[in-house]
Amino acid sequence: MVGVSVEIADIDGLPEGVAEHFREQGIEELYPPQGEAVEAGISEGESVVASVPTASGKTLIAELAMLTSVARGGKALYIVPLRALASEKKAEFEEFEQYGVDVGVSTGNYDSDGDWLASKDIVVATSEKVDSLVRNGAQWVDDLTCVVADEVHLVDDSHRGPTLEVTLAKLRKLNDQLQTVALSATVGNADEIADWLDATLVDSTWRPIDLQKGVLYGQALHLDDGSKKQISRGNEKATAALVEDTLTDEGSSLVFVNSRRNAEAAAKRLADVTRDYLDPEERDRLREIAAEIRDASDTQTSDDLADAVAKGAAFHHAGLASDHRSLVEDAFRERLVKVISATPTLAAGVNTPSRRVIVRDWRRYDGDVGGMAPLDVLEVHQMFGRAGRPGLDPYGEAVLIANSHDELDELFDRYVWADPEPVRSKLAAEPALRTHILATVASGFADSEDELVSFLERTLYATQTDETGRLETVTDNVLEYLERNEFLEREADGGLRATGLGHRVSQLYVDPMSAAEIIHGLRAADDRPTALGLYHLVARTPDMYELYLRSGDREEYTELAYEREPEFLGSMPSEFDDNAFEDWLSALKTARLLEDWASELDEDDITERYGVGPGDIRGKVETAEWLLNAAERLAGELDLEFGAAIREARKRVEYGVRDELLDLAGVRNVGRKRARRLYEVGIESRADLREADKSVVLGALRGRRKTAESILENVGRKDPDLEGVEADGDATAEATTATGSDDGGQQSLGDFE
């Protein structure tokens, strides 16, 4: 089928006007892999696995499947691995709303049924959200006719893979006529994925623009076609020389490194290269973006990023606030930022192609081996795939850096010439099965052990394993655990039934082990639990990534543990039980971060005290909110009298405030700093805010008229207009004393705006 030529006009069954829409975008003839997908029946309801390189038109394959399915009266679901990708894809698909196709996106609130999505023709969601919708009985899921799984090779990921795998198995069981379209990077066993999904395989290495791969050693860039290119080095390090070489040809670069610290350090150095390649207009625009970055968070990380961006460079990693990441990505796509140094997370994420990709670090720390280990071929090829922007670049170039002649040969053998590894299911691990077995029983997919094993045989794991009986053994261990914790009941004839508690745990979308830890802790409480006690309880569940103990931390947190021991929910392990005690202290460090946040400690102080980035704080806060919501619901299920205490601890961590500010901080656009300023001038509640002197409100909010009007409108004030009102000087002085002089934090994490 290679070389199939298909015109967009030849495709029947698209909604009226869509083919013309594609032609207006310059899509007349399909790329070869897209043509192969059409030949395989993608627009006629046939299931297809498309294993093709990045930038080879996978999204159009998905659009053809979904739009023709909708035109036939069906409903389509597009599953993405990341929330950021969900927003990006929704924006792309909304182009079709002018042709009568309704698009919805759903990524949050894991305990809702998403009924509002029933009216949408195309729904974009993460695999976790789809899984939770199935658990919560979303009726519209039964009406799906087409499901697209983006980045399906991520079934290989030990954290997120099992959820995608089980979700696809459930959707296909609900509707045996379901069209399944899986989009993947080039992997070593795409045929196995296609067999699992009963789909036709489109396996192609075709790219719209040429990708040259090579290794730099000394001043010579050795390319995979056998040619060499001279890279002028001078006194520059290899990465800087490659970036400068790209800039001289008006290209952009992505540099992949192995840690956040290295990403930040590289951006600082590379900014000294990029600043000389900016024109006056670019400098002005970058100064504006740098100011926005400083406004997004009042931390050192934010300042460091803004300094680099002002010179045309940036870094990108999971420790950044989401606003930071968006600003960097947008500036890079607009070609204002000339280079991004990033950790590998960017390679699997949003659309950020560049002329040249530089894989500076091909090893990273691996806790399982206790040292540096080489990256997988698939991961490096994902990075390579970011090279070359169709319509912007004449070619793409992916470069590794060697420090010796032997390493030059090794890198060619290990990455340039190598095929990616096969994708392997990670479902058989007990943590993954705990969650998915309970959900499978609770949501009615299996009501006996035989049915459960039969359902699990629909997974990729079952098609790949050679270990006879392993699935049954692990399943039996998990069932025993779930029964012991009163989530499931097993009957003598092999029947399975979720208890009321088990149903609630499944709907709340927490790991059953997290639920068991929370229940045990709440049952152990004698009095009303404190905020720290509750934060520590949720911090020691498997669903919370605890902070690591750094050198010197053990002594500090051991002392704190004994000082605050009466607040803990559950008994503290012995100091002599090394692993358990260390986990307890890691959870305490995480809980103390949450307590500091909820006590209004400045974001900058928190990042410095705990060695984290603004994005890490946001992640911990969101996870704590979710787990405390689960704790509140579980307390209600068990008739424990702690609902009010848990709710207050949850709200305090959500808003980042002490309890006296909870009422004010809940007003949209107020947030932690503005709530404190209003409180300090005597406005202590929503009712006060509705009645307060406008000049005092304006003074407390530093004279920011639009912000003040918006807040007054949001609190329900009848006359929010502040025209002609002057800020009260005393109020401004009081507010400044309360929270410091810098107002940059108002768009900060603390306000979650």
C-alpha cells in the first residue's frame, strides 16, 4: 500500500463543508501514511493502528475517523495522555464547530459522571478521566462509535499505561462494533498492538520533511547519510556551538538534558548566545513575555526563566507553573524564543517542533539501578521527532553529543541505527491491578472471578505474557487485599461483589491502598484532627508523590515528628524500622509544605525551603485537595464525625490561607494575597466586601481598578463600578504592610487564576 495517492476530495462521508475546509488549509493530497489509513478504511468505520513518525499527519488520520463517524450519526472520543494536550487538541477540533460538530473537553473532577458531555459529538479527555467516567456510570459512553487513543505507545509507561490499557478494553467490551484508532510513534511491535485492538496496521517511516540524524564529536557532525558537517566551536561548549550554528541559518533548537537543574543552567548559558540574534522588535516582545512570566509567580524560578526569555532562551520542566510552560511554548512556536533546554517530558508533550534537536544527555539517574542509566531508544526517537517543522524548515536535524571516538560509535549503534524497543504492558503490577480490578467489579464489568479473568484477557498484557497463570496469581492476591479491606466480598461459588465502601472508593478514583490508609487513619483519631495531621495522612498514601529527604533532613524532621506526634492519625513507626520511618518523615516533609502553604508562607520561601518549583507546589496542592475530598467522602460513608475538619483543611490548602480568610479567598479573582490585604483593612467576609467603602477596597487592592471591579462583581455587589473613586491611601499602606510591596504574586499560584 506504500505510495497510495489519495485526494481529500475523494473521501466520502465527511460532514458538509469539511473537505473544502481542508483544501483551504492547503491539504489537497494526503500524505502517504494518511492515504494508507484511508485505504485501510479509516473513514468507513474500520479500526486502524497508525505507527508513524512525529509530524507525519497522525492528527488528520484521527480527524477523518472522528468526523466521518459523527457524520454517520455517531459520537467520537479522543484520548490524550496529558491535560495540556487535551486543551491543544480541543482548540484544533473546534475548527469543525462551524460545520455543526460540537466539541467538549473533560480533564478534572474524577468523581463526576460528565453528563453535560452527552450532547457533544467529539469529546477530548485524558485516559484517567475516561476511566473515571466509566466508573461513575456516564451513560453517553455507551453511545460511542469511534475512539482515538493518541500516543498509544504510552501503555508501556508504568504509571499511566495500565489505565489507558484497561480503559480501551472496557470501551471495546461496551461496544463490540467500536471503531478503535490508535496513534503511535514508531515502535518495535506495532503489529502486536494492532492484533490486540483487532485493527489494520499502518506502519510507516515516511516524514513530510527529511530528518537527518547524527552525532557531534569535536568539530565534526557525523550524519546518518555518511556525510560530515563542520561545526565552528571556538571556545564554546558543544551545545552552544550547535545552537549558534542553527541560529546562523535562522533556525530554532531544542536541547534535551537529564535534570531540572541542568535545564535551568543550560538556558542561562545559551541566553548569552541567543541574545545576539534578536532584532529590536523581538527584544521588545520578549521583554513583555518576561514581564508576564514574573507576574505568573513570585519565585526565583520565575525570575530565572524571565531573565533567560528576555534574551531569547528558556527552560522547560515539570517544576514550572502551567502559565510559565504555556508562555514558553507559545513564544517558541512564534520563533521569539530561539532555544529551549528541557527535560524529556517535553518530548512526549505538546507541539513544539524546532529545526534542530540536541540530545545533550543520553543518560539519567535511575533509582532502580542506583545510578545513571541510558535512555530508551523510543524516548530518544521521540525527542528526535521534534526536529523539523513542516512549512517552516527545509529539513530537521537530530544530534547527539559524543565525548570520545568510542562514544561516537556507541551512540550511532545505540540510538541512530537502532529500532525502538517493543511496547510492553505494565498491567500485571499489583498497584495497577488493585485499582482496576476494584473498578472492573464495581462498575459491573465482572461479577465473578471467571468473568474478571475473562475481562483481563482482553488486555494487551494477556496477549503478551508467556507466564502461564501469572495473571490469575496476581489477580488472586489483589482480590484477597480488597476483601481484607472490606472493598469486595468473595462468595464461595466465585462470585464477586463490591461493597458500598468499595463502590465509593472506585468512584472517588483513589488507589484502594490510599483509601485503606485514609480509613485506618481516620478511625484511629480520638479528637478533631488538625490540618497537619490530615495533610500527613494524605501525604503517606501511594497517590501522593512524597518529597525526598535531603541530607540533613532526617534529623530536622525526626525532631519535628516527636514534637507533633499527638497530631498524627495512626501510630508512628519505630526509628529502627529504617524504610518505614523514612517514608513517615518524607510524608511529614510533604505535609509541612502543605501546612506552610495553608499558613500563607510566600511561594518563594516555600520553593527555597523545600527545593521545589512553583509547578511542584501546584501539583502537591491539587493532589492534597483531591485526596482530602476523598477523605471527607469516606468519613461520611463510615459515619465518622470529622467532615467539617477535613473540609476546612481542604479549603485552606486549596486557597493557601489561614482559616480566617476562607470566606474571602473563595471569591473569584481574590486569592491568598488579596484576601489578606482586604482582611487587614477590616474587610473580613464576603458580606463585608459587598458593603465596604469602595475607596478602601480600591486602596487594599493597590489601586487596580479593573481587578477591584471584577472582584466586587464576583461577590455580588450591586454597584461594582469604581469610576471616579480614589484609592484610600491608608488602606494601601495597610495592605502593603500585610503582604509586602510586590504585587507580582497576584497572578501567582496562590490565586490559581
